[in-house]
Amino acid sequence: MEDNIPRYLRIKKDVIEQIQNKTFKPNDAIPSESQMKLKYHVSTITVRKAFTDLIKEGYCYAVQGKGTFVAAQRFSRRLTSLSMAEELKQKGYKVDLKMDSISAVQEENVAKQLNMPLDTVFTRIARLRYADESVMAYQITYLPSSILSLELSQKVEKYKSLYQVLMEIGAYPVWVTENYSVAVVKDRHICTKMNIPFSDPAFFIQRLGYDINNVPFEYSESYLNKDLYSLSVDIGRVQE
């Protein structure tokens, strides 16, 4: 044991390493206070200090009378990529996508968002985004059928990324705008798919994708699990 660091920090460091290397997985119980005391030859106060820090920093959570468990780690998005899938991969997450439904629809609200005729036919793609086998998000995207047909949209699940398909057909958005809010999820189907309680709050993102001529052609709505997602924004000093 390294003598130059406090023992509670050594306990904390060891637990974090075992979470990061997947020895401890989400919702696994970590060794009890008594087991930690014996292993590290420390007092109850020392172990509790380590546990308190682990809980405060989001690595663990406590259940009264049962013990301390590994918390699901949040994906902190820094808005460095148009594609959530690519950001997840860059951060070392195991990425997966499962299609929920693909359909041709007419949605006046979507047409208005995109400044298109109200009778525009859209390809609607609803899918589940996974990170390390946990459901990160339920995403619904609308694209004009003239851009993305029902047949081509079948490739989304194969590539695990909608934007990979759009890149292949030359319809990748040049830039996007996103509006973030917190919304109560009142769609029982979405709640079931995300494994969250009915009317549970979630991050809600409305997204518009623009082409090279600054014309919007993609509209998306995403519900993100509040227990697995956070947002980081870097803000530089304003130059006067």
C-alpha cells in the first residue's frame, strides 16, 4: 500500500479502478464496510469517508439496510460531434442501436418545423440508443421520404448510426441546432422501451439539421435517461 496517500483515498481509488475496468458493473454491490475494514486494516470512519466520496462523485449509491452499489455512469456530452454514436465511441462506450419502428408519415408539426408543405411525406425512424448495454436514449427522426426512403432507412440498424447512412447517400447535415429541456415522458411505449417509470422526467432534445444551403431538412426528438446523461459546455472568455 502506498504510504503517501490517505487510506480512504486508496480505498476510493481501488473501487473506481474496478468500476472502470468492469470488475464492478452497474448495480453490483461493492464490499461492505466490515469487509473493507479487514482488507485495508482501517477504521469504520475511514471506510465511510471513502464511501461518502464515491457516492458524492456519482460512482456509487447507497440503499439503506442493504449496502453500497455501483451507479450507472453518466455519458457527459461535450457537443464535439453531430453524431451521438461517434461521441459515445470516442469516450470508450460500447455502442448499440435497436430499431423500434420505421414508417412513412405526414406530420404537420414536423412540416412546419422544416418549413415544408404540410402534406410532405416523411420517413419516421424510432430507435433505442444503447451505451454499455444500458438504454441511453429513445430517438425519433423525421426526414423527407424524397431524401431517405423506407428501404434505405433499413440500413440504420446495420450501421448503428443514422448519420452513417446519411453520409453514404450524401445527405449529411452540415450543422445542427438543438433545444434542450426537461420533459415528463407520458408516452407509455417510450417509458417501457427506456425502462423508466411512466411520467418520469427526462432530458428532451429537439434538433434541426441543415444542409449546405442552410435549409433545414431533418427534425429529431430525443428522450435521454436523466440517470445516464449529462451535458458539458465549454465557454471561453468573451473578447471585448
